Amino acid sequence: MRVASITWDWNRDITKVVFADQFLNSDRVVHADVLQDLLAIVKEMYEKSVENLTSKEPQKISKVIKL
């Protein structure tokens, strides 16, 4: 199931999340489970990105991350 689409406007520094209808119409337990997984993924990517700011050998961010 597609959960959301995320876009960023670099001119205005605005990040937009549009949740998919299929996700919005799913059970509340599904919402909580998927969003908890998403939080873990985004936190890991954020921490890696911050480390890369000062790293001499930056790590690549994976295109696909699964929990």
C-alpha cells in the first residue's frame, strides 16, 4: 500500500506530505503501526545525514529501507 508522497520546494523550503487515500481509509491500528515504522526509518536517515555533514567519507543513504 502506498502510504504517502513527500515533496520539498527548495525555493520556499517547504516540505509537503500527502497521505494516500488507501492509507487514510485503513484501520487506525495500521496507521499507528506504519507511522511508528516510518518514524524509525526517518530518524535513522536523519542521524546518518547529520553525521555526513562532518564526515570525510559520507555514507550513502539507501534508496529502499525496510523494517
